Amino acid sequence: MRLNKFLSACGVASRRKCDEVILEGKVFVNGKQISQVGLSINEKKDVVTLDGKTLALPKQFVYLKMNKPKGYACTASDERGRKTIFELVDCDVRLIHVGRLDYNTEGLIFLTNDGDFANLVTHPRFHFEKEYRVSVEGEMKESELAVLRNGVVENGVRMPKAKVKFLSFDGKNTKLSVVIDEGQNHQVRRMFDAIGRSIVLLKRVRIGDVLLGGLTRGKTKPMTAEEIAFFKGEK
């Protein structure tokens, strides 16, 4: 088994992120520091350690969905001392977050110890849709919505198109549904920054076919077999 796949299967991170961990020299195999990717190991015999802890393949996988609140970082430990989403989880196994949400963004996120599942959900080639509820200061013009739909230009580069639907205007803020399928870093916020609009609230409500639903802010619940199967192509 390739080392990055083993690390991912142990719940360290996605395979791409595990390659970064290996390059940083944090992984040891049979006491030898490994700092280049591509190594294959015998997962039944070799001893793999990360940060001094021996890793083992999980006997059972955990799949959770969370309604992430604002004011929590998507990381196991934050260098700035901010609260993290893992402080909200009561689980005996080591989990990783699948994808991420900004510190000030709330809504649906997945937690698991299945690295292959994390890779399926986040890999760009699968183009799973992500839907957000966006509240923007002021009344949005139809011409502005058209720009968002066609892909805004940022620093001379056109961003991906988005599905944008007007929901309501309460006299102060405009509420929109925004659907993207590429997930560039801070993509939704960058879209609105590019047209000079300030976001008041940004909340992810759907990933693929999985809905946030009525899950309470800050709480988690197990994903259903149907929700997991959607991403694994077993539906």
C-alpha cells in the first residue's frame, strides 16, 4: 500500500494533504524518517508513526455531518488559539474534516476517519455541487446576478460560473442561493468581493445530495447509509 493511502486510511488527512505531511518529514516508517512521496509499505508489518504516535488502520469507519458554527476553525489545533470544530465533537477515534469552511462561514461539513471517502468528496474531478445561502448587504441588481452566473473576473482571470438564484430582499439584505461545483479557496466570498458586495452571512446547506436539514448549529449526527453511498457511487 502506498504510504499516503495508508496515512489517509488511518484518518490523517486526504491523500494530497498526506503527501504534504510526508514532505514535511513528520512520518517515520520502522524508525526511519520519510521525506519523499511514493513509498510503498506493508501495512501488516511496517510500523508507521506520525508525531511520535503509531498509526493503525481503523477497524470501523465513522461518518458524521456537522452544522459548523461561525467562530470555529476547521483544524485539529489552531496556531492562533481559536476554537476548532473538533472541540464540538465527542468521539473516541481520530477524525478529519472533509473539505473546509472559513472561520466566519457556517453550515454543512463532514467528519470521518475514512481517508478514501474524504478524497472522493473533495477531489476536483468529481465536481460535487455545494450550495450556499448568502445574505448580502443591499439590494442586488439582476445585472450583478448575471455577472456571478457567468463567472466574475478577478485580477484578469475569470472565475468558474455559478448557479445563482434570488430568494428575497427584506429592505436591508438580499438573500441568495449560490451553487458551485469546483470549490476554489474562498470562492464564494471572492465572487462577491469582485463585484464590490459585502456578505453578511454565508452558510453551506448542501454537498452533493446531502442536505444540512434541521441539524442544530454546533451539533453532529451520523450520515445515513444512503448519504455515504451517494459519494461512493453505490447509489
